Amino acid sequence: MPDKTVTACLLIIGNEILSGRTQDANLAFLGRRLNDIGIRLTEARVIPDIEAVVVDTLNTVRTTFDYVFTTGGIGPTHDDITSSCVAKAFGLPLSLHPEAHARLQAHYPPGQLNEARLRMAHTPEGAQLIDNPVSTAPGFQIENVFVMAGIPQIMQAMFEGIVHRLVGGQPLLSRSITVTLPEGRVAKDLGALQDTYPDVEMGSYPFNRQGNIGTRLVLRAADPARLTAAAGELDDLVKALGGGGEWDQDLPNEGGAT
């Protein structure tokens, strides 16, 4: 698979995210870590705790992307419906997973594994567990779908435990420069450069820092030679426009924050 562009989608499931009560911290982490192993997180969707929405969305994305990751909705409460939705999407029964059951029995004191907590040991039939070294209750994998907790600390620990199951391609490299030019000054020439290098992603991110206006220009590509060539032409472009700036050193895909 190394010559293939390997893609992934993240489904962030939860009314609390959509309402603004909880701020998602998993997207940025997953985007960085997937790129480290050559998987492109090319789409993320935030969806509510509504069975039909979760099932339909999952059935759409699992046939579109190489990998699908879900976060949220696998706890002990009534609105934690992700596990049952995944089972329904795959047409599988939801049943008590013996190993997950055993882990929860060992984790809770005698008599404390109540009916609500036992919900966390139910998975679609045939699921492979995802270890949870933080709070024991596992996630699970069905085919190319990885179901993980929404709490960032737990989600990140779960992800690190399944990295060895993922097969990636070539990671994106990134170069960036912060210039003393407004975005409107570079837009036309940057667009022309993008046409010249269709295999290099080019982004511009304007900022106003205490009255100092400028733009952060970011290039991303899997081929280091093409990235270097595009960066050289962009450097010439910036100088021709009268802008200044220093290039960051070669980095893994760094995203577009300014």
C-alpha cells in the first residue's frame, strides 16, 4: 500500500459537541498522528446522537475511506448509542463481549458492575477490542471502522494501541513561510503557482497581529523534491512582490494554524 494515498475520516459523535458545551480536542491529534504514518485525514464530520444519522453516515463513509474513526458515545448512559449504531450499520447483533466483560469485572469492586456499566462491554458480534489503559472500558474495531472514546486522554491512549493495525502510505511534508504581505497581494500569483504544482497543496492563512498584517503560506506534499521546487518558486514570488519572511525548516504536515 505504500504508493497508494491512504485516506481516513473521523466521525465525532455527540450532541454536546454540536451544542458547544464540549470542545473537541481529538481532531487535531488524529490528523497529526495519522499523517505520521502516511494516512491522510481527508474528512471529519460532527454528528448528533441520533441513530438514523449515525448509521447512515457510517455506512456512507466506511465505503468511501480506507479507515474510519469514531469518537464519543460508548459510555454507560442512555445517550451512548454508538456501539448499537455500528452494529446496526454492519447488520450485526450487539452482544456481551466475553473479554470486555471480564475486564470490567476485574476493574470494578464486587457489586459495582451495574447494568449501566455493563453496557460498555457490549460490542457488535465479532468485534476486535481496542485496549483502554486509562479507564479499562474498551473500544472496538469492525473491519475498517475503529470506535473510540470521546475523552481525549482515553481516545489518544486507545489510538496509540492500534497504530500497529494501520497501514499507511507516504506522509505529507510541509514547508511554511510567514510574509509581510496581505493575502490579497499574493492570491493571484499563488493560484498560478498551484496550477503549476497540482501535486503540492498550497494554503494561505491571513493574520492581523496588533496591527501587523501578513500571511502564512503553507505548502504540503509527499514528494520532497516537488515540495522543494515549489518552495523555491514561492520564495521568488514573495520577493518579487516586495514581501519578506523566513522559511520554517522541513516539517511533517503542520496544519494551517497561524
